[in-house]
Amino acid sequence: MRRLIVAVMLLAPTLGLAVDDPPVKKSSTGICHAQGSSYYAQTKKFEAFKTMDDCLKSGGRLPKK
């Protein structure tokens, strides 16, 4: 049962399931969006990160605006 819970938690962001909103989302186009930014709420397909630095280190980039 524990494995199932862990699997769901790991796959939830890629499946579009609502888990707690992560502090930073990296969109499918590689743009890092922090909570409160213009496109954060609109970003549905994303990889979650705890910090902007982690997102950038993973190959993401800052928004142009």
C-alpha cells in the first residue's frame, strides 16, 4: 500500500492531479514559474520543484517577462 501511495505522489504532477501546489513549476516548454507569477496558475503540465534554483539547475529557464 505504501508503494502505491508513493507512486501516486510521484506521478500526480505528470497526470495533472492536484497535490499541494509546489513552490515552483517547470512547464513542458522548460519555463520555471514561481507561485504568484503570471503563468503559475495556468501551468497544468509541469514538473514540481521546491526552489527556483532547483528548477533552473534541472535545465529550466526564467520567463522572458
